Amino acid sequence: MDTAQPTSPTAPAAPFEVGIYSFAELTPDPVTGALISPAQRLHNLLETIELADQVGLDVFGLGEHHRPDFVSSAPAVILAAAAARTKTIRLSTAVTVLSSDDPVRVFQDFATLDLLSNGRAEIMAGRGSFIESFPLFGYDLHDYDELFAEKLDLLLKLREAETVTWAGKHRPALHNQGVYPRPVQQPIPVWIAVGGTPQSVVRAATLGLPLALAIIGGMPERFAPFAQLYRQAARQAGRDPAQLPLSINSHGFIADDTQTAVDAYYPSATVVMNKIGRERGWAPATRQQLEAGRALRGADFVGAPAEIVEKILFQHEIFGHQRLLLQLGVGTIEHRQVMRAVELLGTAVAPVVRQEIARRAAQS
């Protein structure tokens, strides 16, 4: 799956979408060691989502985690609070760990969110970054693939019909059972999030579901075959690839100048990535190695607005994607700096990117 050849981009049917996502980290400040309360972290998060809506960003995604260094074990609750404070921004998970959840409750939670937000809810289903939810909810991690396939099948049936009859191995059967409430959107969007598994890419394409591709390391060109595979599998399934959106999800940070962005992003990113690395047996990453990722052909979107614009457009030539979601900061960055990054993304990056992609599409 290694190639440096770009895919032929697909012209977007709608304006290119730019958004952000968060894992709602609750980690110490990498410089001072200070740790805010969970309540303050949630307050800051809601302010961030509200600002993202005000500056015209298209999507906010929230990850699901069940660890002490995150406060987002119940994303639907947080997104419902955000729905009451926002007007247009779409509200998504990033991701829902569907294998260890109950599809009926997932559907009910997000149908309710869809009603509260007047049709702005989305579900992004995937593996997630950690495995704590499996023992927590009584599932065997070794059953991940079987669990995911079965539960995705049920989730899709729930969004198709008000009354469902269904049977599987890992959940009690449903016999002509009504599931309520019903959402505003028919159907409510379900995305499949992948990090590099071809089988997951093919599954999304075959089912006609949008794909979110996480690129958090390495050269973006190396992920081009996944976009190619997605569109090829869609055609083989009798679907129009142009109707299946592709999102690129990556890490990054934006400031008024490059040095400020670098100084804000990399101390916390180094701490967090090395902590995860110790858990998973990775070699420690140096700041210099991580900073290499902000080069044009690297994975991280870190820099001043013009650099971020250049990088988004560079990757659009590779993937022809319809959406970009950035995690603005890995770990803890001062809240005022995060708010400024959101403002810059919405006012100095997104409008330029949308205009240029639209111009290129009109000329193609």
C-alpha cells in the first residue's frame, strides 16, 4: 500500500468543509504542571465549540475515551450541551467506539442530539485510540472485528426503519421493535473512521458510507492508496464515488506566526505522544522528529495561516477530499491560544481554502 502517486481528486459537490475535533484531554500543562478541574475543562471545551460555530467552521468532532486523562466518556451529552450554544456547526463523534457500545443507545442518543440541534448530528464509528471500553463494558477485544461488523449492521438498520427485526451473536435480538426518537435527518449521517486498514475502507465503500481517514504520522502520499481503494470499491459496489465524502483527520495547531504555533504545540504533543509510546512500546520521539511532521509533506498542520492553507491545498491534490478536521493541539495548550487557533482557522484559513478549491473545480 505504498505509493507516492496522487489520486485524481474528485470535485466536491458542496463547499469544502473545515472543522476541528477534540479528545477533551485533561492533562497537566507541559510547562507549569498545572492541572485544571474536569468542570473547567468542559467549560473551556464548550467555549471552543461555540467559537468554532461563530467563525464559520463546519464541523466539530469529539472523541470517546474512558481514561483519567480525558473527560469525554459521554460525547453525546457534551455535544447536546454544545447544540444549545451553537447554530450551524455540525456535531459529530470522533469516534464512537461502536464495538463496545449498544447500537440502540447510540442511535437514540444521536437521534436526540439531532432533534436538539435541528439536524446537525453525525456519528463517526471506528476503533478509537484506546481499548479501555472493552473490559469496562464486558467485551473481549479479540472480538473487535466481529463486534464492529455486527453492531454497524444493526445501527444502519435502526436508521433505515422505525421498527426493526434483527438478530446477531453479541446482542439480544430485536423482534418488530420500535426505536425512538427518530432524527430530523433521514438518514442521520454515519461515517466510518479508519487509520490504515484496507478492509475497513472497502466496508465503508461497499455500504455507501462516508470515510474519515486519520493521518497523524508519515507522508500523506503514502495514504493515497486508501483513497483510491475507497473509490474503486465504491464503483465495484455500483456506487458513485463522487457521492461518498472523504475526510482527512489530522493533528495541528495555528497561531499568528510560525514560531508561536511551534512553541505552543510541540511541548504538549511530545509529552502526550511519548506517554502513549511508553504504553505501546514505541521509541521516544524527540521534538525535532515531531517538528519534521509540519513540513509540507509531513502529517501535522502546525504553523501560520498561510502555511496551513498551502498544506490543505497540497493534500487536496492528493486525495480530492471533501472535508478536513484538525485536532488543534495534542495535550494541554493554554485556552486563550486554542481559542485564537480556532479563530484563525475559521477566518484566515477556511475561507481561502474553500474559495481556491471551488476555483479549481470550476476550471476542471
